[in-house]
Amino acid sequence: MKKNKLNIFAFLFFLWFIVACLIYPNINTIWSVFVQDGHFTLEPLQKLIGSAKAMRSLKNSFILAPTLSITVGVIGVSLVLITEYFEVKGAKILRLGYMTTLIYGGIILASGYKFIYGNKGILTGFLAKIFPAFPTDWFHGYWAVLFVMTFACTSNHMIFLRNAMRAVDFQTVEAAQNMGASTMRILFKVVLPVLTPSLLAVTILTFITGLSATSVPLLIGGTEFQTITPMILTFSKNDNSKDLAALLALILGLATVLLFTIMIQIEKRGHYMSVSKVKTTITKQKIRNPIVNALVHIYAYVLFLIYVVPVVLIVLFSFMDSASIAKRELNFSTLTLENYKAVFSKVTAYKPFLVSIAYSALAAAAVAVLVLFACRVIQKKKNGFGTALEYGLLIPWLLPTTLIAIGLITTYNRPNPLMFGKVLTGSFFLMFLGYVIIKIPFTLRMTKAAFFALDDSLEDAAKNLGASSIYTFFRVILPVVLPTVLAILALNFNGLLGDYDMSVFLYHPLNQPLGVYIKELTDAQTNADNSALTFVYAVLMMVISGIVLYLVYGRGNSKLDDTQ
């Protein structure tokens, strides 16, 4: 009887959650765009076509997305080859430099590049001194956005292609060498085909990232290069253009679904693999041509500087006084901890940090509990309900953050029975709900893999000893999957801490999160104190992110490697 009640509760809860939080808001968004006053209309579409700003943002996004896919692909593959395939001196140090975007990204990364290359940036000032005619406003628009996002989006290549490289069988490489194949021929005919499935997947993900780009176009794009998401943000603030915001979000959602469909079809085609009975791990290849070897080393270390210099400068300037920051000059005689004291002593400074920590921690914990419960149901109910539950919880993976946010805002801006008559828009709860939604798919995929890697005999043995399902879950299953769950929880917390894309739509004015606050500080970086606060926030987030990544991936941990 108790078990039946629990099953009914699980069914009703997940049915409510999927309908109220994942399906209905997005359907309502579509309805609000094309049905007005009870009648179908194409007026929003006509307004979109007639809006020069909206059409320009669409054009810009569909220019940025494919070019970004190409540049990130070229740079990303070269990074993997430098660190994993070719014998390059200092490869371990280079790898650490290339992966710095894992410890800071989004609004902070864009702020760092703006501080260096912007109209009052360090490099800009240096070049202006050498070349008096040098244009100080050079770093903005399409090419600046493409540059920053290219180096910001290679982390997927460093993670997934690195794992794919491990699937290359060195026996195949040796066989090709024995047959007289050149290094380049082996690379293109043996190595890269193994990487192709992963490369296609990360390319599509990069394309989606380019379409939905927010932080970098906002900070660096300038008035002449704004993409879809910043324009959605602009339109959503005006009652007369909210329908345009919803329509643009819908277009972005349709493009995302289409691209994910393509990615799934590509994955179904299979991939290249070794046919040898005993695989041997890849051995790094020497570049025998001395000129090519020198060029590869130069290329590797130039990329290293591009990745590392913003990090180093952000850390150094976080200890500089206001005068040095204003002049963009490193003066080690004025090193100070005043910037850090300001962050931890002023309510206006530390409150956004505490708000983000609280929201991120609560959302990450809530997602972990929710998905643990869901995975248990999916594991036990290997039927239509289990399948429907899994696919329902994966819906946010198919939708851009913007569409999810717009759906929640437009759906729950008035009392609704699905939310028990509560108005969520403008509430403290709404951003928490948004955070939970966007982190469900990744958490589900990783946690499900951990669940299904369990040995069924453990649970069977517990049952034979008379243990209940609840007791078995908490004493047998949970201890086994808990390391993976904690690792995922840490990564989710890490990812939400500096979030801007979702936060800017859903945050409560009295609880401004860190990402939104940093954006405001960056907009006013003529004030040295604002810049100092930005640097301190960046350093603190780097430290937190670094600790999290070390706990997850460091010390030989393989919690996620085993589930991927």
C-alpha cells in the first residue's frame, strides 16, 4: 500500500513538473505570439520583418554561428593535436593554459578581453603610444566578437576530443607508418576519422552557442553587431515589443531543435573504430621536419599567451590601486588588498556574490535530488512511463535559455492553477526555477549512466535479505552513485555561479546576482573602482571554479569519465 502511494506521488509530481515547467510555458509562448484576442494572427511576424533591428540581429547571429564553428573547430582541433598527439615541449603547461576558459567564462571572460583590447584597454593604450594614429575603438563589432568567442568556446574540444583521441589505436598508426605513410597522411586518414563523430557533435554545439550568444555581443559587439539574444533582452523590456522578443526566442528555439536533430542523426550513423584485437594507447608523434616543428611550437605558445594573458592581468590588476587601474599600468609598488577588503566589507559589493552562491547551491542541490529520484523511477519503471519521464526531462536540452526564460515570464505573470494560483514573474523563486530547469538534462544524462552501471546483483541481494526498496536505495544504491552525483552537483554549482544569460531575465531587483552585477560594472568601467571590483569577482570565481574542477577531475578522479 505504501509503495503504491509512493508510485502515485512520483507519477503526479513528475507529470506536474514536466507539464508546468517544461511544456506549458513554451506552448504558451507560441500561443501568445500567434494568437491575440482569441484570433490567429501573423502580425508579430510582419512586425519582425519590418523591424530593421530585429532582422539585423537575425542576420548577425546566422553570420556568427557558422564562422564561429569554423574558427573554433580549427583552433580546438589544433589544441588537441598539440597537447595529445604531437610531441610538443611543455605540453602539460600548454594544456593548463588552454583550459583556463573552464575556470572563467561568460560575462567575466568578455570583461577581461574588453579590459585588454577595449578602447581604454591595456594593449590598445600600448599600441596607441607606439602608433599615434592607431584607432582606439578598433576592438568591437563582428571580428572582435568572433575573436573572443573563438577562444572562449574551445573547452568542449579540449574535453571531448581529448577523450576521443584515447580511442585511436596506436597499432593502426604503426601499421600505416610501416607502409610508408607520411605524418600528415596518417593524421588525416587514421587519426581524424576517429575524432569525426565527436568533432561533428561539438561543432553543432558551437553553432548553437553562436546563435544564442549573449555576453560577448553585449559587451564587445557595439551597436553595429548585436545578435538575437541581446535583441530579445532589449525587446522584452518594452511592452510594445514583447511579442517580438517571444518570436525571436521561438525562432532561436526552432533552430536549436533542428540542429540537435541533425546531431542525433549523425550520431546514429556510427563512427570509426579500431579493428585490432588488442588496442594500444596512442604515442605522441615527433614532427621530424625542423621548420614545421618550429612553426608548430611558435603557434602553440602564441595561442597559450592569448589564453593566459587575460587571466594573469585580471589577477595582477585585482591587487592594484585605483590610480594604476585607471591608467592601465602595472605598478607593483602600489600593491594593495583594498579591493578585496571592499568586496568583503561593503554590502553592495558582497551581496551579489552571496546571492549567486545561495541560488547556485540551492539549485544545484535541488537538481541533484530531483534527478536522483527520477533516475530511480526510470531504472525501476522500464516501460512507457519511464521513457516518457526521461524524454520529458530532456526537453530543456532542445531549447535555448532565452526561450525557457521568456516562457516562464510570459506564462506565470498572472495567477495560474499549474502554480497553485501564484504569480512567479518578479518573485524570488523564478530565477531558482530557471536554474533548476537548465541544469536538468546534463545531470540526468550523467546520473542515469551511473545508475545503469550498477551491478543488479547488489539490489537483488538486498531484496533477498528482506530489505525494503527505500532501505535498498539509501544503503546500497546511493553510496555507489553518490560520488558521481556530488561531482555533477559541483559542476552545476560552478556553471551557475556567474550565470548571466538566464539571470538577466529572471532575477529579482532586490537580489541581483553576480553575473548581472558584473555586467553593470563593466558598462561603467571608466570608474576604476568598478573595474577593481570586477577583477576581484573574477579572481574569486576563478578560485572557486578551480577548486571545484580539482575536486571533480583532480587527484586521478574519474567520476565523470566513467559515465561519459
